[in-house]
Amino acid sequence: MRELTIKETQAVSLEILYTITQICEKQGLRYSLIYGTLIGAIRHQDYIPWDDDVDIMMPRPDYEKLLKYLEKHIKDYTYLRVFNCDKCKKYPYMITRISDDRYIIKMENEKPYGMGIFIDIYPYDGLGMTKKEAVKYGMKGDRLSSMCYQATRDHFAIETTTSSIRKIIKFPIFAIAKLIGKNYFQKKLQRLAGLKTYDKSKYIGCVVWLSGGEKDIFLRKWFDETIFKPFGKYEFRVPKEYDKVLRHTYGDYMKLPPKEERIGHHYYKVYQK
């Protein structure tokens, strides 16, 4: 099998993104670019050059409608496949990935489950009406998703952890998580998802993958209106208040990181079948 370059991988995931967002447009479903993909759209009008994935957010009601649509129509989209814990028992996450089956990804610290080049779709839930309520609810999801992630690692690794305290406690957490198993944490997260209504909450976030803590908790009004911004050869929706969203999570997002930090944050290689 031939290994793909990051540029080739980006080109494939861009087409997946375009296909899924076209479905959203035709079905009247809300979505927005988020995280590094949103930075790319605003700062580069394309991928961050060293970024290796695509992230979009969808309000939980729209996310569920998209999954129902794909359940009926995925066969109409050649090579595409839906990955989530309902569709694939070995799948380790609580978000959905749409994968291109013509490729295969070999993860450095994850057992294979048949996924190719993909995009991430993050379901955003309501987190409550007050910041205190949102943080309490969101951090419960953060703890569970962290344990779920560790339960699905093939072996212990520090990876992107930088805090000295977190480095010390990471191995005991890894050991406990592996002992309990991912199914326990996934069931807990499934019960947590959708408890608070997106459209009736002041604060929102992806409660099943709130890895940034408070930096991943947003005011819903920042996402209520979207505008189109160029990303590669297409245009996609971003929050009209994208500056507030990005500054909340990243601070001065227009400033490039040091050269040594300009690397992808996933640990995998991509091959063409």
C-alpha cells in the first residue's frame, strides 16, 4: 500500500467535508466548522498546513437527523462509511466520523477497526443556563470521555499531556480505565448526552468529548448565526461570531505557533488500499 502525504490526505477529507455539508444544506441541518478547521478557514482560508483532520460541530437535534438520513442513504455515497459506537462496536469514541473506504489508517496507539480518511462530527448539547451549571455538567463529561479514551489505548503513552501533575496521574488512570473497559464509559456518556436541550440552553459544548474543559464551553448565541468562509476550493459555514469562539479557546489564534509545534496532533499513517 502507498502512504499518502498530508496534502493528499487533506484533499480527500475536504471532499468528505463537502459531501456531508451539502447534505446538511439540502436537509436544512445546522453545522459549523470548529476547532483547528475553523482556525484554518479564518487564518489560512484553507487547512492549517500541518493539520491532519477536519472538525465540524452540529447541534444535537441536527446531528441526530443527519445520522438518520445517512442510515437510509449512505449507500448513495460511494466509498463513504459512518463510524460511531452504534455502528462499530470496536469504535472508541462518542463522536461520529465519516470515513472514505478507499483508504486505511494505521493508528500508533489504537487497535484497527477499519477506518479510512475521515472527518469528525461533534454533537453539541445544551449545557445549561448558568456558567456554573455548564462547567459542572461539562466537566463530568470531560472526566468520563478521558477515561473512555484511556480505556481504548493499545498501550500507555504520555502523548500530548504537558502538565507535570497530569503526567504523574496518567498511568494510574490508564490502568483503572483499562480494567473497567470502554463499554462502561460509553454507556455513561450515552446517558449524559442530550440531557439538556441545545436550543433552551445559554451554554453549549460537546459533553461527550469536552477535552478542553472550560475552553470548550461556549455561549450558544455565538453559533446562532453562521456565515460562509472560504476553505480550500469550497466555502463552508462558520459562526458569525467566529472571533469570540476562537479567542475563547485559543487566545490570539492569528499568531502562528513556534515552528517546533507545527505538527499534526494525531498519531497515524494513511495508506491507499
